[in-house]
Amino acid sequence: MITGTGITKIFKQRGGVLGAREVPALRGVDFAVAKGGAVSFIGESGSGKTTLGRIIAGLETHDAGEIVIDGVPMSSLSHRKRQPYFRRVQLIHQDPYSALNPTRTIHQTLEAPLRLRARQTGRPRSWVDGRAAELLAMVGIDPGYVLPRYPHQLSGGMRQRVVIARALTMDPEVLVADEAVSMIDVSLRLGILALLKDLRERLGVGVLFITHDIATARYIGDDGELYVLYRGQVVERGATEKIIADPVHPYTQSLLSAIPVLHGLERPGAERVVPREMQREGEPDGGCLFARRCPFSTERCESEMPVLGRDGGTEQEHACFHPRRRSVIPVGVGE
Ligand SMILES: Nc1ncnc2c1ncn2[C@@H]1O[C@H](COP(=O)(O)OP(=O)(O)OP(=O)(O)O)[C@@H](O)[C@H]1O
Ligand SMILES: [Mg+2]
């Protein structure tokens, strides 16, 4: 079980006429991923998804909050003592090509972490080669073909499978898949998503799925949980199916309104939620982060920040003063 409470990250960006600028990438995010669970984070570009994934995998520091892995708060450990815990979280990068060392064969790529794993678990070195073949078979590729080859000799889909096999060398509890299929040929995406789903079922590994696409979030975790991130804040959280069927936060509603569907599949009487263009960039003064784009914002939204909760008797949690049950409909293609 991996949990985070109040995870906050502020980047300091240099440059510009005003000098250094502080960018709040995460504003007190709480989350939990259980073994075998499926949790999806969705949100637009810049909402903090990658930053959160990197913090959970121990690759990025945070400014406030606590990550707890298997009951152990990471802040209580030295940097060195944290490493074995963070190895239980493995990150799968967006770009399988840059994630693999081009000068190493797949055999060499898998051998190094497997030797480490053999030492950690008291296994003989002879275990390594058999395990490499086993992991490749598990991700659906022929070990005999792939092991002697270099990354550039493989297709994008195969490379991503190798990246997943390498992540599995550490027997992780959670795989963090950050836009794991966005750079893969469309025709191969479903295969990779199906693999992640299958690993969840077969190995009981938890999947934290990061995407800006609600349809892939739904595919990977139709029985899981969905977190909707907007400018570093979780604005809606609950069962994936529930939120897709009945979103209450206007931002989530606008995300769902933007999905194209074929004519004939629209729900009659549904309303489309179209966010306004932001008139002024930058931080609102203490109000809701979405207020300037929200078609339903009121005076209160401009001055007070809503927190995640169940106000209004909704099943899912949301951070909105005016959660409304709006039946939203994906935008029809060709309109
Ligand atoms: N290393 C960094 N230095 C400074 N600012 C950063 C850094 N990494 C991210 N940011 C800023 O933090 C915010 C969140 O970025 P992040 O990459 O986590 O978003 P994201 O949701 O993954 O976006 P995308 O969908 O485009 O991948 C953005 O405003 C970004 O510019
Ligand atoms: Mg990202």
C-alpha cells in the first residue's frame, strides 16, 4: 500500500522579466494505491501528473506532505534507506525508446537489475537468465527473438513491453504508467493497455495510470478509482465508473464533454459544459483555481478555495461549491 498526504511541490523557474517565478505543481494532493488496485490520474497538460508520478517513484523531492510505503513514512528514513522502498514503485516512461540504453542488448538491460534482485533475495546467479526469459514471456514477447537484440531493432510496442519487463524485475507493488501509450502507434496501444490490465490480475500489481485521456483511464481501471487533477489540485475523486457516468465538478464535466463520439450515441437532453477561455493568466487570489474558466462560477468561487469533500450529498468527493448533476454528453463528431 502506498499513500500520500498533502503532497506539495513548488518549482522555482528562473528567467522572465520578473525574475524567478514560483510554479505550484502540486497543492496538497492525497492519494492511496493498494496492491492490485487501479488508480488513474487525469488532467490537462501542466496539471502536475508527471511530477506526482516522479515523487511517488522517489525520483523527485517534494516540499510538503508525506509518502508512506507499506506503513513506513519515507521522511523517517535516510536517502539510502528509502531506496529499497521506492524500488517497489516502478515508473514506466512515456517514451520507450529513450527509456532503454541503445548500446545494450535487451539481455544486458534485464541482467543488471535481475542480478541486484538475485542478491537481495538470496538467489543464485543462474536464476537471472531464466527469470529474464520468464518476464519477457509474461509481457507477451518471444525471449529467444528479443534477448540478443538492441532497442532500435524492436518495434515501439515491443520496446514498451521490454520497459514493462524491466520494471517487473524488481517485483514491484505498484507500476506508475505515465502516458505509457501516448507515443506508441495507435494500433498497438490497446495491446499495451491490455497487458497492464492483465498484470494487475495475474501478479496483483497495483497500477497508477497517468493520462489526459479519460477513455484509457476507463479501460485500465473500470473497477478502480479516478482522480481528476486541475492545476495541481485534485478536484474530483471517486469510483471511475461513477465519475464517468455522473461527474459533478465542472472541470470533469468539461473533460467529458470534449470526448468525440459517433452520431447516434448521444444521450438526449444532455448539456455540454464548455470551459471559458481564461481572460487573465496567473494565480487567482485565493479563490477556486477553475473559477476563471468555469461557466458556473459565482462570487464565492472568486474569493474562497473549495476543498475536496462530499458537500451536496454526492457519492464522489469534489472540490466545488456548486456541484451539479449535469448530464453531460460527449461532443458529436462532425458537428
Ligand atoms: N523541472 C521543472 N522545473 C520547473 N518547472 C517544472 C518542472 N517540471 C514541471 N514543471 C512545471 O510544473 C507543472 C506541472 O508539470 P507536469 O509535467 O507535472 O505536468 P503534466 O500534468 O505531467 O503535464 P503533461 O500532460 O504535459 O505531461 C507545469 O507548470 C510545469 O511547467
Ligand atoms: Mg506529464
